[in-house]
Amino acid sequence: MMEDPCGIACVYKPRGVSSFAVTKAFRRQFSIRKVGHAGTLDPLAEGLLILGFGRGTKALSSLQGLKKTYRAVFLLGTESSTEDGEGELSFQTPKSLLSLRRLTYRSLEKAAEKFRGEVDQVPSRFSAVHFNGKRAYDLARSGKDFELEPRKVQIYSLKLLKLRRLSPREKEKLLKKGWRGEARALECQVCCSKGTYIRALARDFGRQLGCGAYLFWLQRTHIGPFSLKDCAECRFEERKLLINEAQLKAKEISLPSLCRRLEEK
């Protein structure tokens, strides 16, 4: 890679770091000035992040519009002010508790049907969407009152995998936030278009069910023909974010092979 610093690299972004932090770590570790990515992954999410370096950055725009697939856990029973695990949880009402207790796979599937195909989605207030020239999350964190317009997105598939009770570790996370109500975890898989917010999907899905929901966990598994098997590991070593160089060299994607893979998809 050092002899010809241009191409595409797939990296597994760990939970708790930003996409920019991974891009910066790649630039520093391999002494490459020009590095970009093909679509942000939220700090609380993990999984596939595609980087372009050198002349490979010119190919990123063609990758950004590809279908994206995620594994997610929606926590049913309450809402979060940020629509993910960072926010304040809403109080559980008798009505929302009753809706939660009445959930069946049939009622879940009926609700899911409303979110398949082309849908109008209002982005999360804590997203990177611009509003009057500023990022929505900056306005939301500063307490500004604003309303984002809905935008059309495509949900190619929404598969409901498993409805279950919370694990001890998940219960512990809720207890630390002061939550004392009931909740269920819904594991699902989503394949969607660029611009779809899975946090917003969890929020809207919970409201459709009447019990509330927020995004508890998220992993991006595919972008077009690229998947987790293409990823090099990225982790902290001595407080420094490092990418596994041996894996990266073995999995590096040259520009000619990128073109072939896009033609085959």
C-alpha cells in the first residue's frame, strides 16, 4: 500500500469513535494526506466504514449512493430524547405499557409494513442534516427550537428477526439511566437507501406500535457489494486508534478491482 498510496479500504469502525476519528487515524498511521470515507457512521454505531485514499477518494461519490444494510436492536417501551442510547428516556405511561404487553409478531409485522418501500422520514434532530446552514445536532444540543422537513427514503427490506426480553447487561444500562419500567428488545435487519436514519426509523416504528422505541444498538454490515468480511480491524492500543495493517494489506481494494466489483453487484 505504501508504494502506491491509492485505493479503497474497508475498516471495522468500533463503537464509541467517530468516522472522522477513523479517517484521521488512517491518515496518521499510513502517512497519507488525502483520505475520505463513503458515508458517516454515527459514533454509537459500529461496523463497515469504507475509506478512499489518494486517487481512491474520487471513487467515494459512486459508493455513497449504494444500498446499505444494518443489524439493529430497537428498544421498545420508551423513547429517547436523542433517539439513541445517549438521550434522556421518557416516562412510561399506562397506555404505552399496555401496548408493549400486547405486542405479537403479527402486530409487529403489521406495523413494519408501513415502513417498507418509499417512505417520508423526518431526520433525527441529532443528525448531521443541515438546517439554515448549521448542523441539526449542534442546534439540538444548544436547545434551539426547529423542525426538519420530511424527506423521501427507500427501505428495500425491513426484516424482524427476534422479539426478546432484555439481557442482564441491557437491563444494567437502563438501570444506570434511572429506568424502572418494562421494555423489550427487537432485533431486525434493514436494507435502505442513502440518507435513511435508522434512529428515526426506530422512533417512528415505536410510535406506530404505541409503546415508543429508540435505537439501542446498530451495526452496518454491507455497503453495496462490500461487507464485514472485507474489513480490517480498528482498535485502541495504548490510547491510540490503530488499524490492523496486515489485515488492511490483505483486504485492500485497488481501483481496477473496485470497478469490477461494482459492475458485478
